[in-house]
Amino acid sequence: MRVWDLHCDTLSELRYAENDGKPLSFRKNQLQIDLERLRRGDYLLQCFACFVNLGRKKENPLVSCLEQIDIFYRLLEEYSEDLVQIRTPEDIRKLPESGKIGAMLTVEEGAVCLDDLRMLRNLYRLGVRMMTLTWNYENGLASPNIVPGDAMQVWPCEPVTDRGLTEKGRAFLEEMERLHMILDVSHLSDGGIMDVLELARRPFAASHSNARSKCGHVRNLTDEMIRKMGEKGCIVGLNYCASFLDPSADRSHVRSTIHDMAVHARYLMNLGGEDLLALGSDFDGIEGDLEIAGAQDLPKLAEGLKKEGFTEREIEKIFYKNAMRFFEENL
Ligand SMILES: [Zn+2]
């Protein structure tokens, strides 16, 4: 089964390793994603996020992002037989016959644009096709639901409903829509997601978020959000992170299981429609007890969902067809 994954943090892991003087091979490494694993998993496309942690205060966010974009372009050069960059609907149409794995550049942390629309446009020119307004820190564009180190970060923490998009964040939404860069609401506060639902004229994404009714983490989407996103033709990537899947009361032993993934998947599809759901692994950004432990395990997930009662057609839609159609229509 082909795979189209909306989110991974592999580029930032490669950057940390390189900056520590211990560069990793992309052909084969100890991360959750490398070329061999992507091939074994039968990947059609991986979205590669430039993830920037604003908590690392000595780093300029834009420079951190550009360093990751440089790594992305070096991967495309070094593995040109295996990887092909995807920027346009035409690229997507040609992808299945190319025999290559599509690679789409995305950003996780809107502050990399330094609140400047000119930087946003430059990132688009470099190939960035989807971006979250925030990660877990407040920035000039919007508020997230969780701030690291905050007392609020305790399970089950309260969502932020009163702070959403700033004036600048609204200007970013408008410019991203004009460019056809997909706005990604994962990590955004509840207030921010409601703002986007009200203001957006084009479909948008939650690249790696699950259903809050099935696991009460504030990184997950409420029923209202899921329903409205379905109505608007949006896409949601199922996140494999144990903390966003497992509803157990004991938060010290949460696990990421195929069963819980199936529970969230079924719930998201029932509420948002069968075109809503895709995969958003969060690989190389998650750790712990993972039944699907890396890109090589995706055939096991397809098999597991079948046992959980999903039809072949539903699995195809979740694994790649919904995402492929979404990007072909909206880039
Ligand atoms: Zn994330």
C-alpha cells in the first residue's frame, strides 16, 4: 500500500546531528525515517517539516529553517535516483509513474518568517508548501494550546480559547491562501483554529492531530473542529504519538497501538467524512512505546487496520488517496 505522510521531523534531527559534528546518513540511520525504511514502507510521498524550537533562544529561527532547507536540497541532489521534489499539482500527477519518493517541504513554526510576509514569499519560492502558524510557543502570528514548562502543561490541561490569530497572523493566512501554501493548524490554540475556520476561504490541514473525544489531549481536535474541517474539504493527518492516542489515566505509561490508531481513525472519518483522514506520523518527533516504530512498519499498519474492520478502499484513502487528492486540488 502506497503511503503519503503529512508530517515528520527528520530534517531537524539531521540538522542537530550535523551541527553536533556527527552527521547522519539518510540512506540508512537510526532515526524513524531513512531511505531504506521509506522504500520498505512503500512510500509515495513524505512531507519534510523544517521544525524550529523557539526555546533554543540562541538560534535565529529563520537561519535554523534555512539550514534545514539546505539539508533538504542536499538530499535531493545526493539521492536524485530515489527522491523528487513536489511543488505543483503537475508534479503530483507525474509522481506515481516516476518510481521515486516525492518529497514536499513544509515548516513547523511560523515565526521562521520573522513576522515578515516577504520571508513567507521567499520560503514559498524555496518550495515550502505547508506551514503551521505556531509550534508550542506563542509567537507574533498566533497562540498555541501548550507552552513548554508552563504549569498548564499538566494532563489534562485546558485549551486556550481566548487567544487565536493576531492581526499579523490574519495577514499571513491571507497571503498563504493567495500563494496556495497550505495553512496547517496542528499546535494552534483552540481560539486560533476557530479563527481559521471562520476566516479561511480555502481548505487547510491539521497535519498531525487526532480526536480529543478519544484522547483528551489539547493537541487533538474537538468534535466541532473535525466536523467543520470535513465540511470545508480539509485534511487531517493521524498522529502516531502515544500521548495523543492513548486515553489511559496513568500518563506515565501511554502506548501507541494500532488499535488506538484505528479508534481515532474511525472516529475522525465518522465525524468529518471519508475524505478527511490521512497519515501524519510525526516520525522523528516522537518516542516511547510505538507499535508502528518507523517508516518500515507501514505495511503492518495497513494489515492491522484491516483486522480492525477497515475496508481496502478506506485504507487506501487514509494511506494516500485523500492526501494526494487534497494537495493536487489545493497547491
Ligand atoms: Zn508537531
